[in-house]
Amino acid sequence: MGGPLGPVEGPVCGKKAVSSVSDIHASKRMKYTPGQASPYSEKTNQANGLTRDLQGRLLACEHETRRVIRQELDGSITVIANSFQGRRLNRAE
């Protein structure tokens, strides 16, 4: 998994012990089960920093859009944060 721009990152386990990992540079999320890896989400805005909340929803930090999102159980996206104290989240300069 991963490619010439770097390995996958951000593994997180679900209820069925299936792991999700981020291929940041390819902007994909991969599902890993022993012996098999397959993409299940594309155009992830270079997301990483994956975790799950108590309801099993996936949370991720998107590099490209500079926001923290939650993927709802129906697949829709909720923006958790894209600013702090009135300023857009941005790279440290």
C-alpha cells in the first residue's frame, strides 16, 4: 500500500477489526483485512489522523481543505472544525 510519495498512515480499527488507513498523496482511504487491501473512499482531501467516535463514525483531518470532518454512518460528511477563534485553520508559517 502507499506508493512512491510515501506509505499509508493513520490506521484505525472498526468494530469488526477491519482497519482503515490513509493514502494521503493519492487522496484515498483503504480498507485492510488480513491478506487484502482495497480502496473504499476516494477524493478524501488528503485526509489523515483517523479515529472513530463512540458511535463508530470516522473522524479525519483533511490536509487539502484544512478542516476536521466526521463521516456519518450514512456516508455523509459533517464539518467539525474549519476555523478557530474566527480564523481559518491553516499551516504553521
